[in-house]
Amino acid sequence: MVKGGLDCETMMEEGIPMSPAIGGHKTNAGVTALPPQWVDDVDGVHLLLSDITRSMAILMSMHSTRVGTVFGKDLDDMEVKIENLTKDVTGECL
């Protein structure tokens, strides 16, 4: 445990800068190095999950509206939109 009770791994996950004395890495020029690639990968996964969650909420709303609609001229259009959004969400998971 260092710096306010946080260990180095927790500090990196939280984006708290570390000094070389507590686990940071210095380059030859004395500048703290960039975080490892996995940090960017985790950020990308979080962004993707956020997009999927938002799309799923929209899709649930569309399904609810569709179930309540028996007749109407926009029925085919709504089904196409539902199908396209479903493909988008499942395509992001592959």
C-alpha cells in the first residue's frame, strides 16, 4: 500500500499518476512513461459495453412499442429498424 492506502495497480486503474519512487516508470529523459497497452484496451471495452447498453435500452423500447402496435403503416418500417439495430448490437460482440 502506498500513497493514501492505494497500491500501484489500483492507482494505474484509477488513472492516478505515480512517481518513480512508488512504482512509476521513468524513461532516460526523466519523463514518466505511458501506461501499458492493456489500459487502452480496457478503455475500449468499457466504451463498447457502454454503446451496447445504450443500444439495448433503445431496442427494448422499440420492442415494447412494436408489441403494442397491431395495425399501422409504420409497422414494417419499425420491424426493419429493430432488425438493423439487433444486427448492429450482435455485430459488435463478434
